[in-house]
Amino acid sequence: MREAAFDASPAGLALLAGPELRYELANQSYRALCPDPGADLRGRRFDEARPLTREPLDQTVRQVLASGVPFDRETEIADASGKRHWFAVLVRRVEAPSGPAVLIALRENTELVQARWAAEAAADGAGRRAAELEAIMEAIPDGVMVFDAAGAVVRMNAAAAESWRGVGIDIGSAGGSAFQHFELRGEDGRPMPAGEWPVRRALSGERVRGVHLRCAPEGARPMWMLASAAPILDAAGKVMGAVLNFSDETTLHELAEARDDLIRMVSHDLRTPLSAIYAQAHLIRRAADPPGKAGERAAAIERSCERMSGMIQDLVEVTLLEAGQLPVTLTPVDVAALVPDILHGIRGGLAVDRVRLQLAPACWASLDPARLERVVVNLVSNALKYSSQDVLVSLECMDNAVALAVADTGVGISADDQARIFERYYRAKGNRRPEGLGLGLYITRLLVEGMGGRIEVESRLGAGSTFRVIFSAAGVPGTGGG
Ligand code: ADP
């Protein structure tokens, strides 16, 4: 009866009795875990035939018999094929009819152990990912904020918190929908409807990239930001929240405003008195006829006014160009017809009688005529300034491109200087007298590039310089040509 119950148990069971710990009973499940599963264990000593546990249990079994202290452990057992299994091992002292005995129970829990390992590995992975995410958020210099599906702030990184502190707002305490207390305006300064806010758009599933915003929290300084936002989706693709990434552009914006103020000041406040000086000098020169000392002085004042006016114009133009406030409108232009017009227009200010033209007839390019005029004037005035001989303006009309060249035989430009003359504020070295601010060729390059063209220089010191601007050709309007 006792044996039948033993044998029916799915757990491996064995009873060891006597001081030598000989098997009194060992069920089939137990025998299956021993090196020779077919052997009858009854009467054999435990240390002769024991299950293949990783740590031998001899010592344990003896200790339990002697002390009566129960033993519970998990252990690994290899089966006959070498496959490893996990078992819960229980060793207990029991009172058998023959005296004190030891009961060994082995219950397989491989699945349980593997499930526990998998859970531990998953928890480790999740913990690691959380730590990585935390590190990434803090390493990003931009503000990062995470919102729940209702639009409340769940977390944000230090950069975001700092930006909000900078405009005097504690966003953590804003609660609810963090942005409900803010007035958001777009780049154009117009109020932005709530549905267009990047976080709202992201919460309705949209990805938003690079929106310029002016965010004015109640009673705080406005903050300018460049914002991008994306929805956070669960496995089923449902929106769980949104993440907002923004760079604080407030300082940049304040600088841009300061620059615009400066330009307004320079172009208006400096020009007004200069025009008055110029007008007065002009009157004096005309009154001092025939020209005597006074007339010469008045002419010198006029020349200085012109140079100064040129420098102011360069400064204003550079600022506008760099701020993208000098729009370029490309239209098909017949360069061959436009160039003589341009030179005719500047006859009064420059010695254009030294300019010779060599223009291919009807040469169309896609250009902005006003910007091309500035390019031609800059190149021709430099050529006249740095040479005393004739200046040649030539036009080459190719299949896809139009090349306009301004060549002089003057002082030339060293190779070192050639590499840098198109940079901002760069003036060639040597003992030539500085005439401008070193902005003319920089402006020229920006204008040419703004029209999709490029500018090149070829020069040798003492032999002269050739500046060449190249644009893509345009078809003659009305002919259906390319
Ligand atoms: P700026 O506005 O001061 O006239 P630019 O940008 O027009 O300056 O020119 C930059 C430098 O290139 C000048 O310092 C000048 O020495 C040199 N340079 C420009 N054009 C010529 C030329 N045709 N011949 C010799 N040097 C030139």
C-alpha cells in the first residue's frame, strides 16, 4: 500500500533508513534520476546509488538524519541523455517503523525556473532600457518633455526645466494640460489655434518637425522655441502620449531683434546726416566755380560721403542677405541687353569710359535683374579701382550656361588672397589702401549663389584679374525653348 502510493507519485521519492542510510523504498520517478534507472535500489547504500544532483547530497542526508533540521534546495540534475533539469529537493527526517529514517523528495520545476529566468532577464532589459533612456534624455542639450494622452507633463529633462525656469515658470506645478495657460504664436507672430500646437498634433497621431513658436506663459517672458513632436504609440498603435523636443531660441531671437534694430539705426540714422553733408558739399562745390581751394575741399567731402554711403549700404545689405530678408526673384533675362543698360546707369559714379564690352548677342539666363546689377557694379568698380587700364566685360553663351567675365590688367591678387577674397570682411594684403570693409565680393558671392550661380577668380600679381560669374542658361521667353 505504502509502496503503491510511493510509486504513483510524480515526484521522485526515496526513504533511507538505518545508520548506513540504505534504501528502504525508491519510486520509479526517483530511480529515473539515478545513473542506472533499471536497478533495484532496495537495501543499497545512498552513497552507492544516488541521483545525479550537481552537488552530491551524502553530507546533507547524514546531517538531516542527525539534526532533524529540514533541507530545501533547488538543484540541477542531468538526465541520462545529458539534458539538464531543475528540481526542488526536500530532505526530511521521518519516523519509520524501523526507526529514524530520511525521506528525499525531488520535484521537477524546470519550467518554473526557466520562466523565472526569463522574467528576470526581461526585468533586467527593461531596467537597462529605462536607464539608457534616462541617460539619453539628460545628455540631450535640447528640452525633451513627455506628455500623457491627456496632454499632462509626465516627465522632462533638465534642459527643458531650465528653459522654463529661464522664463520664470515652474512647469511641474502647471498641472493638467501644461500648455493651457500659454499663448502660443507662430513664426509670423499670429496666435496659433490650439489644434495646431505640436503636442496636440502629436497626440492626434501626427509627427511634427521644426515648428518655430513663441510661447508666452501668463505673466512670464515669452520663450521662442523650435519644436518637434511625435506620438508615443502602444503595441496596438494607439496613442499613449507624446514627446516634445525643443531648442530654446529665445537668445537667438533677441539677438536677431537687436540686429534688426541696429540695421534700422544704421541705414536710417547714419544716412540722414550723411545726405545732408553730401548735399551741402555739393552746393559749395557748385558755388565755388571756377574751382578754387573751397571747391576742392567740397569735392573731397563729396568723395568721402560716397565711400561712407557705400560702406553703409554694404553693411545693410550683408545683414539683410544673411537674414534671408533680401528676396531673389528669378526671371529669364537677356544678359547681353542688360549689361550695357547697367553700365549706362552708373556712368555718373564710375569711369565707365574705360570699360570695353564683348557681348555675345541675346544670351538668356535665369536671374534677378536687380541683383545682377549689384554684381556687375561691384565687379566693374573693383576692376576700375585696381587697374588704370581698360576693363573688359565679356559674355559667353554656352548650351546650358552663361558666363559673364570682368577682366582687368591691374595689380592682381596673390594666390593666398584669392582663396579668401569671397569671405566676409576679407581685404587683400599688401600695401594697397583699404577702400571698403571687405564686404563687396562677399555680397557678390551671396547674390550670385542666391541666383543659383557661382563665382570664380583667376589672377596673377601684377598681371591683372578676371572675375567670372556663371549661371544656368534660360530659354528665350515665348519660343518654348528650354
Ligand atoms: P571692398 O568691399 O572692401 O572693396 P571686396 O570684397 O570688394 O572689398 O574685395 C576684397 C579684396 O579683394 C579687396 O581688399 C581687394 O584688395 C581685392 N580685390 C577685389 N577685386 C580686385 C581686383 N579686380 N583686382 C585686385 N584686387 C581686387
